[in-house]
Amino acid sequence: MKLTNWLAIGLSVPPLVWLLCGCQKSTGPDALAEGIPATVALYSDRGCGEESVQAAEKMFQWIGYTVSRLDADYINSESLDTFSILCVPGGDMYRYAQDISLLGKDNIRGFVSNGGGYIGICGGAYFAGEKVFWRGNQLSMTSLHYISARRGSGQLHRSLF
């Protein structure tokens, strides 16, 4: 990976984490107010760029968060409620969409709806979209449908503390 890519990740991801601190939860939505450190579920299965996984893991550890690497089987069959944040790193969002089942996608949407944070880096951000376009073409994949493709619509909740 080029130094400019590492620099872009290093400069853009930490502010995003700080913006999402208001979404932290450990065992409940009020964990931040209770001073409970964040726990991060880091998706690290097929399609993930290993360098992106390692960079995200080191960043979260540097901040002081506990990181657990999860695969698609876990997301498809287990609750994410013991985590504060789900991070889906850079990689092949089309592979993510194939490996994470409809139930797994429902698990992610439920987690976020209940106060969990979602950080999508590169392919992980595309995966959260309502529609996914790549090189001018819409991909035929089932994404999370969280980010609306229409300009000026959607909700953003953020808190610095």
C-alpha cells in the first residue's frame, strides 16, 4: 500500500471514530456515560484487505479500545450487542454482501438501530449504502441500505463526547 494511502487512512479514520464516540455502547446505549471503554467488532473475513484490517485494529488499540475480529459466520448467527462499534474495513464490498446473509445484515441494522456504531472504511462504507455504484454501474448486491443515494436526505447523529 502506498504511503499516501496509509496517510489518508491515518488522517481520516481517527476523526471519524471521535465523531462516532456518541454511538458507543458496551452492554447498553448508556455505556459511554458510564465510562465503559468501547469494544470493537472488526470484520475480517473473505474480501477484507488484510492491510486495512491491521491498520484499523492498530488504530482502535491505540485509542484504547478492545478489538475482536469477526467473520461472516459470527455476524450471520450471533448478536453484536456485546460490542460498541462494528468496523467493516476496506476490501471487496461485493464479497461482504455475498458472505453476510440477509439475517446477518438484519443483525447489523438492529445493532446500529439500538445504538451501536458502524464504521465503514472504503468497501465497508460502500457496503452500508442503499445502492452501490462502482465505476458508473450499479452493482447487483444486497447492501445494508443505510446510506441513502439521494442528496440531502438521511439522518446524521453525532457527538464529540
